[in-house]
Amino acid sequence: MSYSFDFDLTKISRSFFREVASFTEKNSIHRKTGNISRKLVRKMRVDEITGIPMTDAISLMEDMVDIHSKNLVHEKDFQETDKRALFLPHCSRKHMDGQCQASFDPELSSYSCEGCSDDCPVNRATQVAEKEGYDVFVFPGGSCIPKVLRKRNYDGVVGVACSEEVKLGMEKLEEAGLDYQGIPLLKNGCANTQFNIDTLKKRL
């Protein structure tokens, strides 16, 4: 499942994401998620800067706040995990055609980055994660996650996707009894999606 609207948060200042963390940590988010999201949207003028209608901007913020909250809940246990995997979205590849040299494993329904473009977000993320001992999977969709979890014995997962997909992935990981950290995309769509590599480094 994906949003019925496109968004691009790359124009928002980095202080916005610090605000998300601050609001989440200081408030009782389970009861006040809607209020927090409205405050964030208005304070950072998300709807004005991105052109997203107010209702969609609030929905997006609710998901981001919820993800950050769940990250905080699982953070300590995640840091104690040993065997970890990184799940990346294939839509963040620099090239979505034959120029991308990633190989596809039908058994796991996952691409493996071959490092063909130095400035490809997937390549950069793969290099960072593999140095930290992660196995990296590049998925065409969230429905591929259970297949990998059945075949590989991980106890910790970091997942990158649009906020809605991250939340669905978190549900699957909780059902499997795994600790995780989620990283929402800053820009969604079917191609050229973007995420923050520095945020990824911190979560790894």
C-alpha cells in the first residue's frame, strides 16, 4: 500500500526532523498524535512549502511521529541485536532501467546492489550497512519481507520506505518478534525516491 498523494520533504529544513523527535519524546504521543502532527505542520509550514494539502500533510506527519515513537520503544533492544538486515526500496535506485546492474534473486524476491553508480542512494546505503555487518536486501515491495524472514534468522532489522510502508513493515516485524528501526522516505513516488543517508547511519 502507498499514499494516494506524492510528497517531497527534501525542501524542509533539517530542524523539522529535530522537531518531530522533540515533540515525540516530550509528549504522550499515543493520546496526542493528531495534535502533535497539526502543530508540526503549522509550525514548519509543511503544507505551504511542499504544496501538500493540509489534511494529507497531517496524515503524513502522524505516520512520521508514530514511526519515531516506535523507534524509541525498540531502540535499546535493537542495539543489543547481533544478526541484522537492512531493507531498502528498489525505487531509490539511481537507475530504474538496464543501466542498473543490480542482480535479482527470485528465491528472496530481492535485488543485490552491484555498486554501479557511486551517487546511487541504494549503493551508498549498501556500502555503509555492509561495513557494519548488515545483510542488505533491495525490495520491489513490502510483501517480500516475510519471505526473507522465513529463510534468514535475523534478530534486528532496519527498514527504509515511505512512512505508510514502514508502518506496515513494523507490524510484520513485531509479529515475527524482531526488533527494528524504521526510516521514512523524504520523497516518495515510483522512482527517484530519497532518504537521508545520515539518518540511516545513525539508525544502523
